[in-house]
Amino acid sequence: MISLTCRLRGVGYGTSTDRVGEEEAEELGRRARATTVSVRDRRRAEIILLSAQGLTQQRIAEQLGISRLAVNRWVGRFALGRLEGLSDRAGRGRKPWLPPAVVQQVLDQAVMPPSDLGRWSCRTMARAAGISPASV
């Protein structure tokens, strides 16, 4: 186990629950090295791994070119929620405006081309689903 300490809202975390287990360290290492994960997921994994190595939050921030507050946030979220704490919280980002039923309809129709055409185009699919071509 690798020790991990942080401070979140004035509360110190340094208990045994804040240690990075071998499986967690392997997963974080995989995320930090992977080319298929998002940049933000890779950055979060790097923050936790560097913190587990004993670097200060200020040093991690300088090394990664981010603010100490960002380092503190992700170390704290990891301490509270482990690997799940590193994912984006619900409610962030733009809300989908298409109803799930319409999305499912487009997906269902996409696998079966229309009988009079060889394949769907964005425009014909949009017309059939009753949505704009940009939404297909």
C-alpha cells in the first residue's frame, strides 16, 4: 500500500483508508499511461500517483502545470470516493435535448436501411425521425 494524504475543507485525511492499494495503483498507472483515456482522466490519475509517492500538492501542481487547488480537489475526491471519486459528477456539461426514445429510434433504424435506398443519409434519417440533420 502507498500512503496518500490530503486536506479537504480544513479536514486532514491521513488514515488507513487513504492508502492506495495495489489494484488501485495498477488501475491509476494504466490510466496515466493509456492513450485511449481522456486527458482529464489521465491528469487525475497522475495527481493521485504523484501524491501517493509523497510529493506535496504544491510540487505536483508545479510539475503538472495546474493549480494547487485542482490537486487538492482530486486528492480529496479520491480520498472520499476512491477510483469512482475521480469520475465526473452527474449534472456537469450540456444536457441532452433529444428525448431518449428518439435517440433509441435513430439507433434502431440505423441498422436497417430503408427499402427504397441502399443506406441512410443524415438527411433521410433526420426526416424519418423528425429531427434536424445536425442531430443525427
